[in-house]
Amino acid sequence: MKNNNNVKNGFKYTHRKLSLPDDEENWNPWGEEFEIEKEMEKDLYKVSQSKLSRNQTLNFRKFKEKNKAFEESESFTVEIWGKAAISLFLWEHILEAKLESKMDGIWSYGFKRIDNLKLKFRTGPGLITTKAPNDVKHLVLVLNGRSDDKVSFAKMWLDFLPQFRNLLSVVLILLGNEQCHNEWLMPYMAKYGGLVNSTFIVYDSPLVDNMNFYQWPLGVATYRGFPKVDPKTLDLQNSRPYICNFLGSIYAHSSREKLMNVIQENNLTDFCFIKARYEWQPKETKNSLSIYIQSLHLSDLTLSPVGMNSECYRIYEAISFGSVPVVENVMTPGICSASKTHMAPPPPLRLLKTFKAPLIFVNDWSELPKIIAKELKMSLEEKIERRLKLIQWYESFKLLLRDNLLSVLKDNILRR
């Protein structure tokens, strides 16, 4: 393939590599699906909600219908306790609320009012069972159930809930197991005698029924410092120097290894920014994060090979910068493939498919050269339109998720 050069406003844009900074031994590639997680964890453009609602097949509640009984009732205070990093995605990205810290980060907190709900968010190592407000009535608890040690920690919190004598309703948001083994949660559900009324769970869990269990997105890696991107600050109008990007650790016999082989065999490094490591490094640096963010901002596509699960942070991080994720439409080991939510698209990436996320799906990385060839034929105007639609979709997606969460929360409150 030949390089596609463009001259615009006196600047020459090329699809050859730029010389981005390299922090050498300190660089930590984004191998998020394989790394050990840290212990501590409106719209610029609006798309018609009714249009997106018609595209839904997960039988979500009708967001446009106001709950008159709730609106006519008194105000309710809802505590949101974050004991998993995905709580920051909930608070800052979905609810679009501010966060303040005190005591050098021991506590972080925020407040936001939406309709008749007074939301109070708390997180940080200072938030422990015996120090949490004991007069809580309505609670949204955010926990991590990804691994055995995280499940043990999550159970400690769930086992402590009966100690809050005034507790009336509980909504759980859970980072689920990547193989969808979340059976341990069942005894804690109100349906089986527990205190949890509703659970929003990450990954394509077979438990999702849109009555007791709902699906929740993984979101961006807030615990690694990935920022909340303001769409108004993005340059969506100019040529981007790379067609695609991939930064990550390469593991033997993995999808990433196959991707790298396809890239090298087809000389795609002439068109894409590639930075690969063959050894995982434990520490993130400001420079490595900066390189990663630059790669998203400077690329039209972001290559997203599967890891332990098909859903990864990279998908949402790319979308937030207007870079279209190229994802594998393949299942990973586990029981996620057993998901059979009524009328929903099949897994993987059921939630994104349900909301018709404008992604590029591949069944095998051997399809990549054809995708690159197609990109070379696209005009700048076509790419600009695609970026705008991607950003529009993401902003509406987050808003609809917020409305669905609040709808479930309100329903639980009114039942009490």
C-alpha cells in the first residue's frame, strides 16, 4: 500500500510514524485485561433519545416516561459508596458530577441533585464499613467481583449491610468476573432473601434479566488516571496522522500476538502507530499515559484485541476521543456465551450491540489489511462525519445509562 499524504492549512499530514516521546524502561503498555488491578481504586451533540430507544432490544425501561408518583413525593437522599474503581466512571462520567478529596485522598466525596434525588458520593481508603454513615436509607454500592480476592472483599461489605438498621433499598453496581462466574452473588439478592434489590453488572452475564440484573459498561480506566474527555475540546475537523493505533503488551499464543503478526506481514506500521512490549511492567507513568492518549487522538481507528474478556477499557477510551474501535466479534473462555437475554443481540459485547455502537467488528485479524485499504479511500469529510457520529453516540449512550440507573433506583425507593 502507498502512503496517503494530505496537505491542509500548510501542514503535511502523513500516515507514517511520528516521533512520539519514549520513556524507555518506564513505559507501561496498556495490557489492562492481564494486569493486576490497584487496590484503590450535556451533551455536546444530542441524538434523539426516542431514536436510540427504538434501537434497544434489552427491554430497558422507557426513559422518557416520568414517574409522577416519584416526582410528587418528597426528596430522597441516596448514598453512593465506591469501593471499586468503576465508581469513578459512574460518578464523573455517567452522572457528570464533581469529586473533591480531603486528608490526602483518604476520603473523596461529591454531591449532586437530580430530580428528587440528593446523591452523596463517598470513596477512598477511609471509607470502611464501620465508618460509613450508619443512618443510610437508600444506598448504591459499587464493588469489584472480578477475582476471588475481590469477591471476598465484596462479601465483607454485603455481609455488613444488615448492620445499617435504617436501610430501605440497595442497588449494587458490580465489576463482574471476566468469565461471568458471579453465582456467589445470588444469596445477597432480595429475590433470594438478601438486601440487594437490583444489580448492574459488567460483562455479558447470563444473570441479566432486566428485572433484577441489568448490564453495565466497563467504561474507562479511571484508576490509571484516564481523564474525562470534554468533547468540546477535541479536534474533530482535521486530518489525523495515523489510520490506526495499538499500544499493549504482547502475550504468547494470544490475539495480540496474531494482530502483531498481521501488522508486520502486511507492513501496516507505515499507516499505524504501534508500540508493543513483550514484558509486562507494573508501573504506569505520566509519559506512558500521555503517549497512549496521543495515539487515540491522532488515529482514526483503535485496534482492540480481546483479552480475558471481549470488553475492555480501550473500547470506551477510544470512543471518547473519536477513534473508532476495531473489535473482535469472538467469545472468550467462560460462561458469558450462555447469555440469552430476551430479544437481545448475542454476546460478545451485548450492551454495545444493543445500543448500536458504531464499532468495526472483525472475526479475525486477517481482515485488517482490507480495513486499512478502505480507510485510505475515505475522504476527510467522511472521517469527520464519522467522528461526530461516534461522539454523539457516546454522549447519548451515557445519558441513557444514567436515566436507566435512576429509573431503577426510583422504583426501588417507591416500593419501600
